Amino acid sequence: MGRSEHNREAYRVLFGYVGAGVQILAALLILMSFPVIPLWLFAGLVVFLAVSTWWSWRKFSANFMMPTLVGTAQAVLWMMLVGVGVGIVGWSK
């Protein structure tokens, strides 16, 4: 009972795949919202997506959950800005 049977490398690979998937989902959400959001918002989201994705994968070796956390933050930011901006405020092209 004293020895853990969990493989740290397996968790690292798993969280890498999940993080990549969440970041791809966030990228697709941003790219598909291009027709309905202003150009300045689209450009800002694309820059944020690129910088935060690059940063999260640089930190991946030290913290294997970083791409998953950053991908979730990217998707939440999209929901807040595009959902509120288009749905409530009425931003549109």
C-alpha cells in the first residue's frame, strides 16, 4: 500500500492531449465567431490565443496542467466577450 501505482508520465501525456484539445476548441470558437464580432475584438482574441498558447506550452514541462488551464481560460474569455458582447450588448459587424 505504500507504493503509488500512478504513472506520472501517463498523466503528463493525458493532460497534454486534453490541453491541446481544449485549446483547439477555443481556437475554433474564436475563428468561427469572425462573421459576428467586430474586427478589433477578433484580432484581440487571436493575439491572446496565440500568446497564451505559446506561454502554456513553454510551461508544460514544469506544470503539465498548464495547457488545460490556459485552454479553459481561453474558452471562458471567448464566452464572456462574445456571448455578452453579441448577445447582450449587441456588438455585430
